[in-house]
Amino acid sequence: MTQIQQGVVGTTSGGAIPVTPVGNSTIGSGSKSVATAGVRVQLSSASIPCKKVTIQASLNNTGNIYIGDSTVSSANGIFITPTFSYLMTPSNLNLVYLDADTNGNSVTYLYEN
């Protein structure tokens, strides 16, 4: 039977195999507004690598936010209603696009890398 110790997984003929715990080293946040409903916008125009992003629709929104790729629209995006959030794992924030039902609807987001 293999004994697992903190920081060690499995064994080899030479002894324990060291394991280094890995976590996300960067946490960032921001907000984005969709100025004109039906006109998609990038979550970030800058290249920001990430492993995970949580997007939350603003409490003040009066319609849905749609999340997807560069073709997102109300017909094909994942939608979130005001105060709801969506967790996704893109490799970069600039891959995520938003659309909205109502002019000026917005989101806040938190990303990890």
C-alpha cells in the first residue's frame, strides 16, 4: 500500500516522488459595459492570460447579458440575468465576448491565472 504524505505522492524504487502544489498566481478584476444592445464587445481588448474567469451581471441591468466567442448574440450566447454569474475557463480574457438585451447593461469579472 502506498502512503500519501503532504507534498508527496506515490513512490519509486528511489523513494517518494516530490509534488509541488500549484495555485493561481494572479487575481484581477474589472468591469465591462455593452454600450449598444446587439453589438458585441470583447471582455478585454488587451491580452490577459487566465485560467478561470467569473462574470457577474450587474444588479442594475434591465435585461440579459450574453456570453460567448466573437460571434455571440442573443441567439447563441449563454445568458445571465441581473446578479447571476457564469464561471468559464478561457486561456485569455480577449477570447470572451459579451452582448446585451439593453443598451448600457454591464458585468463585473474576476479572473485568475
